[in-house]
Amino acid sequence: MLATAPRPPLRQARHVRHVRHVRHVRVSAVVVVLLALVAAVALSAATALRATAATPLTVSQAIATQSGSSQTVRGYVVGEPVATSTVNRSGFTGDYAIALADSASQTDTSKMLYVQLTTQWRSAWGLKTNPGLMGKQIDVTGPLSAYFSHAGLKSPTAITAVGSTPTPTPTATPTPTPTSSTDTYYAAAIGKSGTALRSALHGIIRQQTVLTYDQVWEALKDTDQDPNNSSNVIEIYSGRSIAKSNNGGGVDQWNREHVWAKSHGDFGTANGPGTDVHHLRPEDVTVNSDRGNLDFDNGGSAVNQCSDCWRDADSFEPRDAVKGDVARMILYMAVRYEGGDGWPNLEPNESVGNGTAPYIGRLSVLKAWSAGDPPDTFEKRRNDRIHVQWQGNRNPFIDHPEWVGSIWP
Ligand SMILES: [Ca+2]
Ligand SMILES: [Ca+2]
């Protein structure tokens, strides 16, 4: 009986197991292939990253590659660029830029790459704060493009010392920014008043990058850009919008107006007060000439080509919309230039017709102008751009108009 027991069910069961086994093998093979593909992709990505990190450009390669593309450059810190052909190797004045070279002893600025230090990098990589960085080898990543009219790298995205553990990337600071975080910038001045406030502000704002007179053209094309037409700038007194490219000395072109007239203290256009963009503005060549070196006061006759501008023999009155701007620029100059650094001590006074003395009047009128025309979006953006992009310092009276009355009660 048992011998005749039917077998087919057993063969069927074996068949079923076989089929299941085959399916299992096929599924396993697919998983293995997929895993292999994932591993291959990950490996090639890692290899690519290693390749990028392992082969930074030399400084001379970076100088030859000013294409705007983001690259990592390895070089030695050799100084603080302060102008196109000037790099401080000691006596550092700010934390706004560093120069890199392929040799730690390099002194030829044409063999250096100028690296901009945007806000988040300054405390760790600026030479004023960290003079011991001189001669250190570092890697910097960022777009290779001109800075200070010189081969450069702007807005770095990473900076690391060679041979050290990478420091975490600080939170990127978008530009323009600082209006909401100026309390840090003014930390040494907050809570002070009168002469103590003035002295603290001087100590803060004298930390700046000094531009050349040529760089002022480029700076003004940024700081005074027409908000409604990025190809144009706004002329301060006339209020006209004019093509950025139409600058120069010809009739109806725009040129660089010194709101603190350069003859008042006779500082000219050498790097210093004569190139400080905080008081330089685009203006029509003829109107600029009509303002000349007049002090500021109310009254006079209408000025040609300048609606709502007035002048007489010893003073000039601009249109209402920029009266406060003019006042705050003059007061910035007064606190920025206190007789140090080889420059005259610029001061506002109650006179008009100051001529070549380092004074500009009339203070009581300027104070009234500041109160009557508070800072607007254009003026605040301008201050931010000068801070972030050009000079690294701010006009305190745009950020804190109330400080005018504290310093000049
Ligand atoms: Ca204004
Ligand atoms: Ca002064």
C-alpha cells in the first residue's frame, strides 16, 4: 500500500521550491547589480571631490585664470592689499583683504592674488586681528575675479589653513546686509554720548580700505546706481539719471563731486579724504563746477540745469531730497578725519566762505538739513555697499541720525 503511494505531490513540491529558488536568485542578482551601481556612483563622486580638493590652483595659475569661475587656490599670506599696487606687510590697518603668493617672501604685487574678506571671514583671517597669519599657507575657495583693479578672488566660500582640520563654513552673509547687525559694528560706541561717542566712532570708522581715485569711478557706479535702471547712476544735486558709461570731463557727462570740497583742507585726490566714497557722488560736470568749493547754506539764485538748487557768492543749497545726505556726508568727514594719518582735521563750523581752511559751514543749517531729510532707502543702500564692497566702513549718521545731536548739541 505504501509502495504505491503517489509521488507526484513531492515532485510538485520540489518544482515549486525550485521555481522559488530561481526567483530568489534573480531578485538577489538585481539587488547586487543595483548596489554595485550605487557604490560606483558614490565612489566616482568621492574621487571627483578628492580630485578637486587635492589639486588647488597655484597663485600664478589663479592670476592667469580671472574668469569668474570658483576655484580653490593655495598660497602664502604675504600682506594686506590697500590699493592696486600697495600691500602692507606690517602695521595692518584692517581685516578686509589679504594677499596670497606662491612664495612667503614675495613682495612683487603683480605676483599676488588679492583675496576679499567678506564679513564672516574677517575675525579669523584678517591681518589686523591676526597678524600671525603672515607667511602661513592657506587654501581659499571662491570666484576668481578682479579686486582693487588687480587679480583677485572675491566673496570666498571656504578658507582653511593647509594641513589643518577644515573649520566649519560660517553662515554665509548675503550682500548687502549690515543694517540689521550694525550694533556689532558700533559696539564700542553704543551707550556713549558727546565727545566719548565721537572718539569711539572715530576709532571705528577709521578702519577702512582706502581706494584710489580711479577706483572711485567703479565704486560710484555701484553705490549710486539708479534703482530703476541698473545701467545708470543718479546725479546727487540735479537728481538726473545718467548712463554709468557717460562719465568723464565733457559737457553733460558726470564726474566725481567732492561734497566736502577738496580745497577745504587741500587734500586733493590723493588716496585718502579725496578718494573717500562716503562723500563722493556723481554729478553733472557743469553743476559740479557751479557748486565749486562753496560752503552749504540756504538761499541764493537758481542754479542752471539743477532743479531746486540755489547759490550765491559764498554758499550752495541743494534740492530738498538730498539736504540730509549732504549734511551726513559732511559730519562723517568731520569724525573720520581728526588730524591723524597725515590728513587735516576736517571740521564743520558756522561760517560760509571758508575757502581753503579745513572747515565747511554752516553747521546749524546742516543739522537742520539732517533732521528734515532722514536717511532713505537709497542712502542706506549706499552706506551698505560702501561697507560691504568698497571701504569696509560706515557712515554712523546714516545708521544713527540721533548721534548728530549728541555730538553737536
Ligand atoms: Ca535724502
Ligand atoms: Ca575732524
